[in-house]
Amino acid sequence: MDQIPLNSSRRLPAFAALLGLFVFAVSANALPAALVRAAKEFEVGIGAMAQVSAVQFVGFIVASIAGGVLSDRLGKKHVLQGACALLLVGSMVVSLASELQHAFAGACLMGLGGGILESLSTTLLSDLFPDRRKFFLNFSQVVFSSGAVAGPFLMGLLLPLGVSWRLCFGGIGGLSIVLFGLFSISHIPKPTHDERIHFEALGRIVRRPALLMICVALFGYVLTESAVVIYANAYLQTEHNAPERWAIYGLSLFWFSMGLGRILCALIPERVPYPPVIAGLLLLTTLPLILQYWASGWVVSLVLFALTGLACAGTWPLIIGMTASRFPGYSGTVLGITIAVGAMGCAMAPTVMNALFDHITASAVFPAVSLSLVVSLVLIFLLAYCDSGRMAK
């Protein structure tokens, strides 16, 4: 890639990338915040409505991989513009949906746009700031968290006042137009010939055991995080009789706590190795989820969800940063694949949670789903063990 000047030429694409993560966060949390209302309007169960989120993240998975490959071939700018267009169309389809099938179609388009925004905005920031990658990847997730807080918070204010949840998706469409304009005027150079993807070399990279372990570890983490994000609102309302406003605020509080945690994680020195920090965060995240079993009311349960967000704050950006540091070539494609595998956890979360709710008591569901974090923890320890073995030789 052409060298991007340090000052003004780098600020605009960085701002656009950060806004892209903000908009994606709003779009990804809009349906979980409106889950109970939307299920009633479409006259379906909460589990069926949650599958719309699963379809959204199926689109996310496809786009994370395809967007990365296209960006390494064609450049990030045009692919990011296409993502904004997909998000605009998808949000309008959901906003105007008269049947559940229309919501599925719109959610898929939103997922396609969101997958590209998430993966390429993250990759763009990594390329812009290679010497401070750990800081900016954590900071980018603080921005993501702010979008995840703002969206549900506004919906928690507006929905109890009688405002339709559909208008919120119209607002996402408006943000997509603004974002399209910012990417259009940003200087984002196309990749050089040497940086464009060579599939034989890429094949050798994706077959490396280290990348496989990272991808599965990220999947386990995202599965648990998505289970909390998608179901916390409905769980607080149906199992603990929480007021609708506070149940939706619970989602904002989860992301607000995560944002605080990511600010702290951004202060981790670059020289600190990734695996011990990631392992510690995974272990801490399991504790409040296990304690949900003994939660005596909606206030206690809401606080435990907030603590979950604080504990898991740095896991995603640190895993992505570790991947970028291990595989500096083909950044768009390798990170796209990693993020896509992680996003399978989003797509699987509704199916896993519906099965758990059907077969075990509701209070045991979140402790049970936290077992995926244990798998991720084992893989991170294994990765660290392999690294120490290579260093000792």
C-alpha cells in the first residue's frame, strides 16, 4: 500500500473507519433491543424473531470473507462504499417489512453491509497505525461500544413512549448515507500488485494450526457474547419481570461497561504478550455468567450482565490484534476469515440458546453457554504453550 501521510491525509479515513464501526454497532444491536416488540408485531415467538439476528450474521459471515478478498484485489474504498449501500437498502427493507420473510431479507442485506464495515474498518485502522495497532484496535472497539450503547439507549427511551421500532431502522439508513459520503472523499489507496492476494500463499497461511486455534477461540467468545446481547433484554423481561425500559437499558449498560473495559485495555503496553491477557479476560467473563444462576431479581441480573461486559471488554480486539501481528501479509483476507469464523458464533447463538431454554431451567442457560469460553481459554493456553516451545528451541 502507498504510504499514507501522518497528518491530515490519515485523519479522514481513520474517522470514517471509526464511524463505520459505530454505525455497524448500532445496526447489530437494533433488533435485540426491539426483539420483544418486533416479535409481538409479527405475531411470532421470541425464539423465532431472534433467528432474524442469526440471518443478519450469516450475511455478516459471507461479507467478512468476500469483502476481505475483494479489498485485497480491488482496494478497500469501493468495497466500503458498497457496504454502505447494502446497509442502507437492508435497513429500509426491515423498516418497511410487512411480513417476517421481508425482515429476514432486510437483515441479510444489513449483515452483508455490516460484515464489510466491521472487517475492513478494523483492517484499515490496523494498516493506518501499524506501530500502535494494539491501542487503536482497542480504541476502535470503544467507538463500537459507544454505538452499541447509543442505539439501545435511544430505543429504551423512545419505544415505551410509543415510537415505532421501525423508525430506528430508518435512522440507520440515514447514517449509512453519511458514511458513504465520508468514504467517498477519503484517500484510501488501492493495494499494490505485490500486496494483492496470491491464493497459493494464502492457502498455506489458512492451514496453519495457529490460525485455526485463533479462529475457534474467537468463535467460542463471540458465541457467548452474542447470547448475552441477543437474549439479555428478553431474559430480563420474561424471567425477572423487569420493566421494558430497564431491560433494554440492560443492553446499553452491557456495552457501556465493555467500553470502559476497552479504554483500560487500550492502555496495555504493546510489549505485553497477547495470550496471557486474553486468557485472563476469558476466565473473568465466565464468573458473572455462572452467577446468573443465583440472581434473585432483575436488578441483580442486570448488574451481572454489566459485569460480563466489563470482564470480556478486551477479548475481541486483542484476539484480532494477535492475528494481525502473526499474519501481517494479506491483512484484509486473513482478518476477514478470522472475523467471519468468529461471526459464526453470532449466527449460532439463537439456535444454541433456544435449545438450552427448551432443555434446562432458564436460570442455568447463561452458565451453560459460558462453557464455550472455557474452550476458548484452553485454545489460548495451547497457543501460548506452542509459542513457548518454539522459543525454547
